[in-house]
Amino acid sequence: MGADRGLSTIDVPERLTWAVRILDPAPDDRVLEIGCGRGVAVALVRDRLVTGTVTGIDRSAKAVEAARRRNSDALATGRAAFHTVPLEDADFATGSFDRILAVDVNLFWTRPADRELAALRRWLAPGGLLCLCWAPPDGKRAGEIAAKVEPAVAGHGFATEVRRAADARGAALVGVLGRAVVPGRLSGEGRPGRS
């Protein structure tokens, strides 16, 4: 695991392991995590990168400080970066990331997120992958989340796929993946996961 504070399996919620597994970052990917919290998923992503980088954003200064401590070695070498900023105020250059991850970021299903989805589409490189995941406390919400999020993501130029799973306790996990459609390619070519 990571050279920083290391992660034992006890430290890692199963929803984060699942989300990073379906994100499937390549060793050279540039990854953004929205709502990075204390940096656990960033550490899981970082452990899969060789030359790639991971950036975490969160609105909580306290959470970002904890994420910086957890990922201090990667931060010192430039392989990780953190910003205290809400998604609504974040600003990255067009095509900055190959993969974007958000776990349990409810704004995508609790209200229209057109502005945020347009920004994510802009920040993704052509062919990049958006991975929005939830572990709803009420498993019945998984279907509601997928039904609201998938068409919203598709409406912003993504080829979409819904993934469902259950954790070891049987709790529902749901993910909406969106592949940034490459101009000139048919939206149905390739799959949202690794091509």
C-alpha cells in the first residue's frame, strides 16, 4: 500500500475500494476526486499510479488537511495535490483529467447538477471516464439514484453505464460511469470502463 500513512483494510470502507476498482485508473492517468474527505480514496488511487497524478478537492479545510497528512509523501513529490474548494467554485483547465471520481457526493442526484456536470465534461480529456458512486444507507435508493443520475450524465455528452454491487454486509452500491465521447466517434463505440 501507500508509502505515506499506509492503509490497512480496516481503514478502508468497502465502498471506496469498489469505487476505485471500477474507476480503474491506469498508471499514467491524471485523476480528480471530488469530495476527497480525509484522502482515503486518493491513497487507493495513488497506489495504482506510476507516473500519474491525483488531485483531491473538498469544501472542508479540516478534511483536506487530514488528506494532506495521509498522502504527505505523494504531496511532496508532486504526485498528489489538494484544494479546499467546493465543486461549484473549482476551476481546472479543459482536458486536465483522464478520470474523475466522486463517492457519496449527493448533489448529483438531489438536485439538478447541470453546471457541475458541464464542468466535469470540460475537465475530462477526450475518452476520459467519470465515475459517480454511492453507498446509500437505504438500499432502495440505489435505483432512484441511478434513475436520476444516468440520464443527467448522458445529457452532457457521456456514454453511460450503471454498475451495481453489494458490499460484504449486503448493502447496495451503485455507480454511474460516463465516458467522455470523443468527437467524431459514435457514442456507442467502446464501453464506459477501460477500452
